[in-house]
Amino acid sequence: MIEEPPLLTVKLLARRPTPDQIAAFQDVPTSFVVDAMFGAGALSPAIRPLGEGRDLDCRAAGPALTVDCGPADILALLAALESIQDGDVVVSAFHGHQGCAAAGDRVSAMMKNCGAAGFVTDGPMRDYAGIVEVGLPSWCTGLNPGSPYGNGPGRVGFPVQIGGQQVETGDMIVADRDGVVVVPFAQIDAVIAMLAKVAELETALDAELKDGLDIPQEIRALMASDKVKYID
């Protein structure tokens, strides 16, 4: 006979990016962060800013607080409220369940009141107008008016699989209208250093475009080389 799991399992939180590390990701486009990680880190595009950011400014950058709710249940999310620190992005794994909402306006208000900077889930949300009024930037798979259960079991602070990525508490989450990116804790400093190079390259290219750049010189050279075969 399989033993019943605990209703809730909570990992004591320890690691967290420094204030300077957190500050380094503020207002940085997710595209820059992905480029700084050589194409890695983006969650599935199925996880989108709520309402595509039409009515809510969906931008956030902060340490992940992970929640493993399981399908159709939010007990662990409610339990995680007391673990939220100012600036956290709550990452709630709903195991991709689409049959009901993973959170609504009231839970969103509780998270914001506890200091959360954003909310990410691989399930739908509900109470769109209420969430917009609350103002918590949120990323989800869409809308579903169905109500979840609060029975558990669930886990707070443990690694979760969401959107094709593993996310651990203390990783950096950077999210905007393009989507959500996770920066593993161990890579934070390396990514910050690379961001400066990415920004420099992007700024230089923007200047060239304003000056009338149409076709990159590298492409012109390639098209004129023996590596391209032209057929009548």
C-alpha cells in the first residue's frame, strides 16, 4: 500500500540573487536575455502575457519562487503566499492542465499584496478584468472560467518543470510581451556580463538601420560567393 503524501511539502528557502543581480535584469528585453544565453532559457510560447499585454503592462524581472500545484489544484499556491519576498516572480506548475484556472483575481491580489512582482503558470487564468485591476503582471496559457480545487498535495520551493524548462527557486525570471525566460541561478553573473555585449551589438545594428542598412554586407558577400548556386 502506497503511503499518502504530505498535504504540503515546503522547502526552506535559502539562495536568492543579490539586489545588484536583480537590478541588472530590470527593463531588459527577454530577447536580449535569450541571446545572452545563446538561444536558451525561453519558456514555451504557449505561456503568454495575460491578454497579450493589451490592458496590463506585462513586464517583470525577479527571483523565481516555485510552486508545484499539480493539475486543477492551487493549495500549494495559497501556501506559498507566506514565502513570497518583495520582487519575487511566482512560478506555478499546473502540469499543463487546461480544464480550469490556475489562479484568478483574488489570488493575484494576495500575491501582489505579499510583494510578488509577477506570476507565471502553465495553466489558464480567470477573472480577467479583476486581474487587470489588481495590476499583477501575469503569464499563462489563456483564460478559463473554471474554478480549481484546494485539496493538495503540493510542494513549495522545489524545482518544477514548466514550459519546457526546469525552474528552481532563486533562478531569475525575466518576462515581457514576448514571453518568459529563466536564467539558472548558477549562470546569473555570466548572463549579466554577456548582456552588455548583446546590448552593444543591438545598439550598433539599430544605428546602421537608421542610416539606411538594407542588406547586411555578410549576406551580400555570401550571395556573390561560390557557396551559392544560381539556376536559370
